[in-house]
Amino acid sequence: MNKEIDTKLQKILSKTGDLNFKRRVITMLDYSDIQPGDNILDMGCGEGFYSMVLDNLYDCKITAVDFDPEILALAHKWLDGRSNVTLEQGDITKLRFPDSSFDKIVCTEVLEHIDDDKTAIKELYRVLKPGGVIAITVPNKNYPLLWDPLNKVRESLGLGHFSPMSGFWGGIWAKDHKRLYLPSELRG
């Protein structure tokens, strides 16, 4: 990442105090190796944070897709007027794009919410150009104790996690997570 881009990114990230989030953004951008003119899919764009960052830092075309129309409406408020960003509703397991459409794909904190994550990953690879890069982030099964102490203790006792439907007691599973991942599960 060059100095100009790094300076712009640090200004954007200065608005959050979440060090893990900052690290995730920087790692995702470094890994993606965005080049001028790249056609990028922001899959599961949510409110559009990554699309905003990509548009502010790089000369590229971004297609931001999310399944949830209410969340996508928030993204429209944040991203409307950006000529390099197109927003649309879509299903990660049935993407409307032709094969080999995107140079880079960003899919951060999405797969854990999808019933059929294997089909979702196949779809991402289908629309990725040969030699392209997919940057995926997901919650790690080896999360620190302090992030979710009740479920971590239950897990260590062989009792499994509280149900995601358990509200507060569901911990990090309570946000509609279907699963957490180990790094090896994504590489395979």
C-alpha cells in the first residue's frame, strides 16, 4: 500500500476505536492488492463500508451486493452519488453475473450467516476472473475467551454453544451466525 493510500485509509479508520476491525480492513486491502481499473464485487456489502473505502482509495469499479433490502437501503444513503459504485440486491448462492466478471471480490463477515456456505463460495469463484483474488473474512472458532466467555467455557466442557436464539446468552452466535470457522476450513 503506498503512502498516499495509507494516509487516506488511516483518516477513514481514525473514526473507529475497534482495533480488530482496523486490522481486518488493512489486512483485507493488503491481501486484495487492488489495482487501477479493477472490477470489484463487494459481496454482502451491508451498509457499504468496504465499498466506500475502496471508492475513496482506488480508481476502480465496485459492485456492492447485499441480500437484505433494509441494510441495502442504508448503503444507498451512504453511497448514492458515487459514480464508481453500483448497489444491488442479490443472493450469494445465485449471483446474476456471468462467469469471470470480477478481478477482486471482498466478502467480509458474510459466510457465517449463509445456510449453504459451500454453494456461496462456489458462486464467488465462478464470477472471479482467472488469477483474481477473493478476500474472505469470517469469525474464527479460536476466538479469545473475553469475546464470549460463557460459550467458550461451555465449549471447553463439551456442552456446545448456547443457541443463537438465546439472545444475550447466545454471545457471538446470537447475531444470526450459523457457524464459526477455523482457517483450515476455508483453505480446503
